[in-house]
Amino acid sequence: MSRKIIIAGGGIGGLSAALALNLHGFEVHVLEQSDALAEVGAGIQLSPNAMHVLQMLGVSGDVLSHGFLPTNATMRHFQTAKEYLRMPLGDAIEKKFGAPYVHIHRADLHRVLHHAALSRGVHISVNARVKRYQNLAIQGVNQVQVYLDDGREMLADALIGADGIRSAVKKQMLPLASVEFTGQVAWRGTIDARKVPRNLVKPEANLWIGPGAHLVSYYVRGGKEINVIAVQEQKQWTDTRWSVQGDVKTLRAAFVNWHSDVTQLLSKVEECFLWGLFASRPLDTWVDGHVALLGDACHPMLPFVAQGAAMAIEDSACLAQALSAHEKIDSGLSAYQSRRYARVTKVQRMAAKNASLYHMQGASSHAKLLALKAANTLSSDISALPMSYVYGYRV
């Protein structure tokens, strides 16, 4: 008999979970608090570990049709452009890990997942914000009652909180848990590639690192647009919103002394948004009876290993597998947490550690960069070894 799962949140994590659960025969209802399903932001990177899941979900072809396949990932000095790292991507990484490395616009990925979910019978409701939940037993059967802001009530066999870093589901499950400003802000924007001098941006995942800041650029939408993410240290974030309209002049001024490739690129940015970057310590639990958290709701992380979306996509497949393998919902949710907790916590810590490396903080970071450069000179496989833990994972 089909079991009903309610998912709070219609973002990348929520829709991936909906597809995975649908694939395993569950009846899925996605509740999105906004008045329309849409994704903001700019580009994201889908490494092989995420692409394996998207292949399993049957959407990798559509993802590739909207994406861009970079040839390498490079790390360069902010003024001299000397390379600390050059890691082969393209055919090399697909051969090594069995799936490609893809750059894609967030909106394009979201659209692919949304259309696939609708075509496969996933029910999606907008203007439906989950307010609270209640685990209960009805005639000896454990279920969860879901209460919406507008007064509606829904009954399901499980509730999955994929409602982001400010998760209402997490707030009830762990009222003392909090997210903290990381001291980092990120400018995000895209540029029409036709407006940028040819070869200014290499067909790579381009990372420029410097004192207190770093910048990433890469192509999306088949090379038609260039995604730019510029991160800078900032003492505080006082706005109640996660993102605000960015000031292009302030962005350019922050990187005025950087390499000409960077300043030329930023001169073409016409509009951007400024995001405060928040994270949290590992939570005590992700599960409360027939309720579980997924993605940013339980493991928000800095974007310094480009794994935020990938971890949510991995979560979705592991969740569906665990629930399918266990007759009891609570046992399946506990198994899901057990399988995911150590991995995402390690990736969270990797991202946090990269902040000091990317921003050249202290003598230890300079020593690590010199060691990375030496290892890269010997073999790109050696310098890229830490990422094998991330990329080589198959759900």
C-alpha cells in the first residue's frame, strides 16, 4: 500500500526528494510557502556524486542539456595569477568517477526537477507554509499531522523538512538550534558571455584567492552566460533578509587591486545580489518520530567546496532508499540519519576550513598553499586527492 510523504519546501532538495520517493513508490505532496515555484541565485556546481543521483532520478540528460562541462578546476593567486591547483574535470573526471562535472544555473536545475516531478504525479502546492507538526497514533498507526499557516491540516505517514536554513520544521524539532553569520558575504550574478572579451574567462571552474576574499567564475547555460560569485569577509549582517540588491560599484571596489582578468570581468557585471552566508553547528538529531530534516534545514554549509546542493541531492536518494528498506517509518528515518550524518558533517568542516585557505589567513594557510602548489606540480591526482572523498561517493 502506498505511503504518503509530505515535503515542506519546493527547492532543489525538496524536489529531488520528491522524485526519489516517487521512484520508490511513495505518494508525495510538496508544500511550498512561496506563491510560485522558482529558484533564485545564480550558478551551482554538480560534481559526480550529485550527478549519479540525478542519473538515477532520470533527469541527467535534461540537466546536461542546460549545463556546461568545465575542462578543469583551477586555483590562482589574486594578483599574479600563478596556479596553486589545476584539477582535471571534463572527460578525466567522468572516466574516474563515472559521472560528469556540470555547471548549471540554479533556475535551470530547479525547472528540470519541477517538470519531472509534475510529469511523474508528484502533487505540488504553493502558498502552503508548514507552521507546525504533531506526531500521533491513529488506531494504532503512527502518523504525523501537519498544520499550515492558513489553517489547513494534512495527515501523512512522514513529514520531511526541506524548508531551508530557516526551517520551520527544524524550529519545532530543535527550538534551541540556531544559525550563525559566518563573517562572509557573497555577491552573486551572471553576465551575458557575448559582452565579455573572448578567452577572458577560461572554460573552467576558475577560483581566484586573495587576502580576505575570493572569486569564482564559470560558464552556465551551454556557455551563454558567465556565473560570478565574489566572497568577502564582513564583520556583521544586520539585514533581516538573506539577500539584498548588491551595489556593483562596491563589488568592483572590493576587488580593485586584483588581477586584470578579475577587474575586467567585474566591469561587465551590471546587476548583482549580496548574500549573507550563514551556517550552523552539527545538529543533535535530524529526526523526531515520523519527521526528518533534509538539506540546508539540517546541514547548511559555506559554499567553499561547492557541495551545498550536492549534499541535499544525496540526502534525497538516501532518504528514499532508507524508507523503502524499512517497514517502519521511524526506523527508516533513523537509518537515513545514520547513513548521512558523518558524511555531511565532514563536508561541512571541509568547507569551513577552506575559508582560511581561500582568504590566505595566517602562516599556516600560506604553508598549505605552497604545499598544494608543490603537490600539483608533481601530480594533479595528488593535489586533488582530498576531493576524491566527496566526488567518489555513490548513493
